[in-house]
Amino acid sequence: MPTNRQVLLRSRPQGIPRAEHFELAETPLPPLQPGQFRIRNRFLSVDPAMRGWVSAVANYSKPVGIGEVMRAEAAGEVCETRHPEFAIGDRVTGYFGWQHYAVSDGTNVGWRVPPDFDLPLSAALGVLGMNGLTAYFGLLDVGQPKAGDTVVVSTAAGAVGSCVGQLARIAGCRAVGIAGGAHKAALCRDEFGFDAAIDYKGATDLDAALRDACPRGIDVYFDNTAGAISDAVAPQLNVGARVAVCGTASVSSWDPWPQGPRVERHLLVKRARMQGFLIFDYQPRFDEARRRLADWVRRGLIRYREDFLDGIDAAPDAIAGLYRGENLGKRLIRLDPY
Ligand code: NAP
């Protein structure tokens, strides 16, 4: 009987969680109760949002408790079952945590991967998982792009951002990405087909770089960072612009609450709309989005990159690595050869 390897939250970080805030544990596999099944995880997701999940500061979900398995999405297959609707070999994604094996009664399953799914299982966590769905609804529903619009997105070489840029192109827009480093900016242009990309770390004058990349101003801003990047975008919004507030990757801590320029004047003068969104609210429409995203991926209209770290021992430092900007595309922990 194999044992489980798990990553537990050891202490609560102030700001970005680092390796020392987690510990690895080896535990026996508990026997299954009627109505339960066991999942062998193959891929564990690493997400910027995990910073919020381990923070005691009020968030949209209950903080992970000290000593608990780190909350995470994962993809794997059913390896043991006492549940009438889940058979051995079924592939599933869900909140199964940073561990090799998870027990479920079905309520934390996010997606039952269809048997005829012809894309890699890892894609079920990225471009066809939370990241692709976030790009889809954040851009198309909140950003409401029209053909000819200029769409700007931050963290453009990342899992969500790279998909946003390609969806903007599919919608007939000019796509402009903002990413950290010349290599990431080049990737946005050459691999993801952005019309222009700005390296915000290398740019000496971000305002001027944005003006050059967006000669007709900015109609949609997909905001993944807040902070200095978003401060530079606000004055260049067009009349009627839409700002989709998706993430705040540049803010390392909300305690104390950071201060910044006031955006209201720009919104008022430009009659612009700024709207936050959480992907969970779109759950009833996930199947529709997955179908369309998968079709675009198969036709080569959406490309994606995955950033694999091998083995669960890599998990504790993996969130801090995201905030260091190490990842190209969707960061995943790959368990065992798969
Ligand atoms: P990702 O973009 O693949 O990775 C995070 C990226 O954040 C890093 O690669 C880094 O890119 C950037 N970053 C880190 N620190 C930064 C800083 N100080 N300033 C600017 N950029 C910084 O991650 P993802 O999973 O696709 O998520 C992207 C955003 O979407 C995150 O803000 C996340 O919280 C948000 N999100 C929101 C929802 C929702 O429901 N609203 C759902 C999923 C994700 P660079 O090297 O380019 O700096």
C-alpha cells in the first residue's frame, strides 16, 4: 500500500508564501468510506491566488489552516472507488490539494474529463482550466472587446495573459502585452501573436512605451497586476474603455493596505468602466467556454506554454517563484513520469 506525500501549511506568511511556510509530510492512505473514491494526482496547479488562500486577511475563501494540506487544483485519475458514479481510470480535476493522493465524495470535482478528450491532461488545469476560463470570461464578458479595439493585458506571457492576447486577436482587436523581460515580450509577439509587447522591467519610460504600442489609445485593459503598470495604463484609456480587474500580482501584501494614484478622474472623464470579477461566478457557463477554447487550441488559434516543476518537493517554493516571474506560461507540479 503506497503512502501519501502531502505539502502542509506550516506557518502563515506575511505577503508572499515561501518554501519555509510549508512542510512535506508522509501519511498512510486512509481507507475509503462508502460514497468515496481516491484520486491519484498527476499534476498540481500553482497559482498566484494561493497567496490570498494562506493569508489571514479577509478574502473570497476561508484561509487554509495551519497543518492542513495546501489547497490547490489538481488533475489525476481515479485509482480506487466506493462511489457508484466514479470508476477506476476516470480522469478528473478539482480541489484535491498539493498531495499525491486525494479522497473525494465528488463534491470537490471541478471537471470530469471526457474519455474522448484528445488534449494533454495538464491542459485541463491551464488553458482549458481556471486560467483559460478566466481569460475567456474576463475578456469577452467583462472587457467586451469590439473588432478594431486596442486590448492591453498585463502578465502577458503567463497562463491567463497569453490566452487573453490570443482571444483579443480572435476578436479582431489589436493585442498589446506587458510582461517582465525581453524574452517574455518576444514570446508574446512571436509565439502568442500579440501585435506589440512591452518589457516593463526593461522599459525606461513605460508611459512612452504604452503610447508607442497603443497609438489609438486603450479600449480594454485586462488588469492582472494593479500597481505601477495599471497606474501607467489609466491615463491612456479611451472614452468608453473597459477595465477588467482580474488580479493584483504586483501587490506583495495587503497589510498594510498599499496606497497609489487615484483612478476616479480618468474613469469619469473617459466615461470608462472598471469591473472586478471572480471566475467561480461563471461556473454554469464553463462547459461552453471549454468547448470553444478546446476548438481554438485544436485549430492552432490559441497556443499555450506550460512550466513544469518535477516532483512534489518543488511545490513549497513554487508560489514564490511565480512572484519572481520565473514561469513561462502555466506553472504546474508534475508528479511521477506521466
Ligand atoms: P501567471 O501570469 O502565469 O504568473 C504570474 C506572473 O505574475 C509572473 O509570471 C510574473 O510575470 C507576474 N508578476 C509577478 N510579480 C509581479 C510584479 N511585482 N509586477 C508585475 N507582474 C508580476 O499567473 P496566472 O495564473 O496566469 O494569473 C495571472 C493573474 O490572473 C493573477 O493576478 C491571478 O491572481 C489572476 N487570476 C484571477 C482569477 C479571477 O477569478 N479573477 C482567476 C485566475 C487567475 P512577469 O515576469 O511578466 O512579471
